[in-house]
Amino acid sequence: MTNTTWTIPPELDPDAKIRCSDFSRVASLSPVGTSGTYPGFLLIELPLPWPHDIGETPEAASIAPLLGPLGYRLQAIVPANPDTPAQERRVILHARPRGESYFAGYRRFERPVGASLPDAVADLLALAADPAPSHLETDGIDVLVCGHGRRDACCGRLGAGLATRLAAAGAPDGVNYWRTSHLGGHRFASTFLVLPEGTAWAYGDEDLVETVLRRKGEFADVAGNYRGCCGLKGPQAQALELEVLRQVGWSLLDSPRTGSLNDSRAELSCVYDGETVTWSADVRPGRSLPSPDCQSPPASATKSQTEWAVSAISRG
């Protein structure tokens, strides 16, 4: 498919100020391929307010030498109990198993901060580096809702609101709801991330969170909300995975899988139903849309967002 430029519809005033997330919804902008790829996530309970960049906090600076070489992404999370003493706040690590090319979820480790945040993080990293002791892993699903208002107004309004409503409703057994720092993709607010499965989602609300956690109905019903899997490298592999998910359904997310790209031909290999299956497809740039800054008119946009078009899918 050739790249096509989107035309602003007549019902949307090109000179009217609009929130970036509202513009994306009006344009039905596909979020797939925007999740980023990370070998791990470190979550630290850190009270608000947060600066524009969470890396500017003393806590982030103290552990940067540990995380930087590994490429793990740091996420601040609002403490579940604001009265918890600093030394009892939690540090949670989701780390991809070392040396495994196929992704089937992160390993989860948790411990209190204790006397020293760097020491706590170093201990978790040491656990993650050992492939053997699975009994040291901790159970739990962490749902991170971006509510970083100082980073983006849409996340501060929509994301923080969603996080508050989820907390008020209460999480299912084994699930933790967190308001988190910048996840990327604020134009798709509310955005949320589900760990350890590593799936990222757009245009979130309470119904979508419940659907994803319970895997209710057909995956195709929420395909337009899927940003991609953080364990798959590259937006083209994530875009192909979405199309395979439309065909296979939720069970694919439990299957070890890996992606690759050769020119414009993407491949997704999965251990599925006891055998290794490979899907391939042409993945090329599709629609190109303006990407206006938040609270700015579409006509003033200096950046653009290009969707991915997937065609000629085959299963080998």
C-alpha cells in the first residue's frame, strides 16, 4: 500500500484548538506499533508531584547507573498507601528472561525499598540475572495507567481520571492498579500497560481494562486499541502481531513469539498449539496524519503520524 495523506474532515475546524487525544479519536488513528520495545521495566513507588521527566528525580539519578546499561525502562508509580514509610515502599522489576529470543512475558520480582533504593534495585537485578530460581519470582499483574499530568495534559486529565476510578472500584485478586509516569503515546490517552504480559493499550477506559484482564469476547473487538507488545522488536512486528491476533485470538498472548523484518516483509514466529508457526506479511507505511501539539489547531501541526498497513499475510 502506498503512503496516503489524511485530509482534515470538514466537521473539524483546522484552526480550532484541540487536545491531541481528541484529535486522534476523531481521526480514528491506529495506535499499533507505538508501544516501544524494552528488556524490562522497573517500577518504584514515588509520591506525587513528579517533574516533567521522571529521570530528573533524585531516586532516578541514584539508580541510573544500574538501569542504563540494561536498557530497562523506569516507571514511577503512585504509592498504593500514601502513609507508607519510604523504606516500606515497593520496588517491582519485570525483566525479560536472559538469553531467550522468544518472548512469552516478563519475570516479576518485588521487594521493599529498605534502607537503600540502589541496594534494593541491585538485589532485584541479581535475581533477574539468574535463570534458575523461579520460586523467587513474585505473582501479580501490574496495570500501569499513565497519569503524568506535568508531561502531558491529556494523560493528566484522562489517564489520572481513569487511574482514580479504577482504584475506587478496586482491583481483582492478584491485580495491582497503578497511576504511573510517562508511558509514551499521550495522543492515545488514556494509555495503559499490562505486565508481565507486556501488552500496551490506547484509548483506555474501565471497560477496556476489564476486557483485557479477563480477555472477554473476541480480540478483534479491541484490536483498534492495541499499541503492541513491548517484548516484540520493532513496529512492523507489532503491526503483524495485531493481524495475527485478529485471526488467532487472545491465546496468542500466552505463546512464545518473536518477530523479524527483511526489507518490507515482516515475520512473526510463535510456538502455538505445540508447534512453531510462522506468519509473514508485507508491512509498509500507510496513512499519514498531522500530529498537532496538545491544545493546538490541526493546521499548525509540524509533525505527522504514519500508520502501518499490513497485507499479503501468509502462514507457514
